[in-house]
Amino acid sequence: MTAIDKKMHGRAGKRENRQKLSRGDIAFNIVNYTVFILITLACIFPFYYLLINTISDNEMVRLGKIQLLPQGIHLENYVQVLKIPGILDALFVSVARTVLGTLWTVGGCAFLGYLVTKKEMWLRKLWYRLIIITMYFSAGLIPWYMNLRMLGFLDNFWVYVIPGLVSPYNVILVKTFIEALPPSLEESATLDGAGYTRVFFSIIMPLITPILATLCIFSAVGQWNSFTDTMMLMPSGKFYTLQFLLYKYQNEASSLAALVRNTQDASALANVATKQTALSVRMTVAMVVTIPILLVYPFFQRYFVKGIMIGAVKG
């Protein structure tokens, strides 16, 4: 069969598949696509609405006149918000916390999930059950705070990283993924003299990339959005995160807008369109906090669905 014949045969097969669709199938597809498009728009619109209000005429935003399209476009809000004292330091702390916390959590959960799949591990079932039981029982907020304080984690950057080294849910995901892999792959490396560490890094890790990407998303989003630990464990304000500053600024937007206006020059203050208001500061800071995590997610999205569905189908 020539290439032209194959091409014509493929087109004929596609036409046959199209013809097999009944009216009910077509109606279902239309309804299905419509529903999912509406859900997608409902998810995207809040971010879009936030964006157009941060780049539009501030006076029109204050009056609620910006609905679907930006008007009087300018970037002065972002320029002035980035000049707020401490916001760049908080951005650095948030990025460092997210990167280091994600790497430590993913590495720790991945290796521990691998170890609990080994039947020869000493008291394997006991350790695994002790890990799982922490998902259902907790000492509470006050003991948690007192424990971290006694360990010297107050005003310590590593409080963002070390306490989250092991997540029971993540360990379960890794364990389930590894148990679905063919045992022969690991056995062949073991026969060649490889130890557990060598097997994990050389054989297991390249095969569990989807679940590692899933853990990266879970951990990175959790680290980036967290602010309660900053509120309770950073009394001196030395390692404030961007999310905690957002929390503070949302409550102090009026005074913060006055602070931003004081840093603007006379020509900017004369322009009502770019004059900072409490609402413009709230929206701009929220957008600055949201943009980085939105940019990261698309790089991991193709692994996310595959990784999170591991264990649903086995065979």
C-alpha cells in the first residue's frame, strides 16, 4: 500500500467514525464541551478580573466601572507596590522557601515511600503505620508551637523546610506508584551489586517522574500559599513571606495606600488615574503573589494527571 493509499484509507476511517456518532452522542458532546468551557471560564475569570483592575484607571476601578475590558491602561500600580518596604525581601524568602521546601519534601517522601516497600526493612509495618496515623491524629496547635519553639525554630528560616520533610499523603502516593513497577527492574540492579541508595537514584527515580512532579505541585503550592506559620513563628519579622505581607496589607490597605502615595512624585500624585487607593493596593499585591505560582503550574501539568491517577487502574 502506497503512502497516498494509506492517507486516503485514514481519511475514510475518520469519516466512518464521524458517521457512527448518533444524535444522542452529538448532543452529549455539545453539552459536555459547553459545561467544561463554562467551568473553565469561571475558573479563569477571577484572575482576569483581578488583572484588568490592576492595570486600569484607579479612579474608575474605585467607582466599579471596570467589568470586562481594561480602561486607561497603566503599570504604575506594579511599579509602586514593588517599592513597598520589605516586599522584595519577602519575595526572596517566599521563593527560597518554596524551592527548598519542595526539594526537601519531595526527596524525603520519595525515599521514605521507597523504603516502606522493602519487606526486609526493620519493623516496616510499624513505621508505616506510625506515619499514616499522623494523618488522623494531631497534638494540636499549641503543642505544635511549643515543640518548634523548644527546638529553636522561632525566627529561623528552616522552620519553613524541616517540619514538612515528611508528608504521610505523599508517602502513600510514592509507595503506591513504586509497587506498580515491575520488580525485575530492581532485582537486576541488585544482582549487579547495587545498594538501596544506588537503586533508588539510578533505577527508581527516573521511573517515578510523574508522581514526583505531582508531589512538586502539591508541595510548591502549599509552601507558596502558607502564611499562618509565618504569623506564629516569626515574631521579629525577620523572615516574612509574601503571602503574610499580603495578609497584612489586606488588613491595612488604607494606610499602605497612603504610604505608597507618599513615595510617589508630585506628577504621579497629580494624575488621578494612577493615584494609589486601598483597592488598587489590595488587588495589585494579590496579583503579584498569584502570578509566580500560575507560571510554574503549566510546566508540571502534563505529569500531574498521570501521577495523581496512579493506583486507580492496575494490571
